[in-house]
Amino acid sequence: MFITFEGIEGTGKSTQITRVKEYFEAQGKEVFLTLEPGGSRVGQELRKMLLHVDNSDLTPITELFLYLADRAQHIAQVIRPALDAGKVVLCDRFADSTIVYQGYGRGLDTTVLRQLNEVAVDGMWPDLTIVLDINPEIGLKRAMLRNLEDGKAKEEGRFEAEHISFHNRIREGYLTWAAINRDRISVANADGTPEEVFERIQTIIDGHLDR
Ligand code: TMP
């Protein structure tokens, strides 16, 4: 089982993924938690390049290929082996981030992005994708605060530094893309306490398992 989590900055994805991990473990399943960019050794180097505020001169196409390179390495070295070993794989961001950020956000052609993603994922599409949805103003504030608290405002702040209109496009992009891919992607309202949000996610996961 391969589940990915998506959403704009500051939706509380990492907190929720940890809860989902505990939920599956309580059912006796072995869970592997990973993320993009940065889920492999080489990917960690790519992550530094991709997220540092100093790299604001990356062109959209360069940015795209770095994310795809990260994904290809992640699939081959990390995700495929974990799934082959029978683990539940939970991934913080995956191919849909490319469609939404590089497509709806940067303006690249989503049909081309879908084809390039096919190459990078090499047949490994998630069984289920959960988009955490929140007002971008709330999300962005949370994300900036977290980066400051972690002392990572520069290292991880390149996307947070984008104008609010970019983040609004990303949110709309996720909702549009989820509607196009209803069979795989579900949207959960991320406004509320962590417990409330987790209940919504649990309902989605249980519904998927019952199918
Ligand atoms: P995060 O790990 O804090 O979520 O940061 C990753 C950033 O990278 C986030 O702003 C979204 C962006 N991103 C893309 O633009 N394209 C992608 O394919 C992926 C995986 C992430």
C-alpha cells in the first residue's frame, strides 16, 4: 500500500503522517515513512538545492528536472524496495506536487508534466493520495513560523518566499487536480485541531481499505 500526502505549505502534513503511521502500526502493519524532495541520499543534496532561498534564480524547467531526478532516485532506491518488502509506504509529497507546483504554479504544461512523471515514477503510482486543504494565509504563516523556529528560514524557505498569489494558485490547483483524479485523490479539510483533522483522514483511509 502506497499513500501520499499533499497540500500547500503549513497544512500540518508531517503531524498527520506520523499519526497515520501509528494508526497502521496499531493494526500490526510495518510502515515506512518518507518524503520528497530528499527521500534518498542523492535526494537530500537535491533538496538543499531546491529549497534554499539563495536559489531563487532556478528556472522553472531546471526546477522541474531536479524534482524529477529526486523522484526517480527515490522510487528506485527507497520506495520500490519498501513496497516489495510488504511495507505500507507513506510519502510526504510525491508526483502530484510536480503537477500542481510546476504546472498550476509555474505555468508548465500539465499534460507534459504527467508524461514526465510517468517516466520518473516507473509504474509506481500511489494507491491513495490525500490532499490537506487549508486557507493559504493560515498555512503560510504556520510554515514561516516553523522554519524560523527550526532555524531553517533560509535553507527551506524558497517556496514560502513566493507571493501569496502563487500559494492561492497552488491551493486551487490541488482542488482542480483532485477533482480530475477523484478515484485516487481525496481532499481533507485541514482546518481544526490535529485530532479533528486526523479523524477526517482516518475516514478517507478506512473508506479506501473497504473498497
Ligand atoms: P516541504 O518539504 O516543506 O513540503 O517543501 C518542499 C517544497 O517543494 C514545497 O514547497 C513544494 C515543492 N515541491 C515542488 O515544487 N515540486 C515537487 O515535485 C515537490 C515534490 C515539491
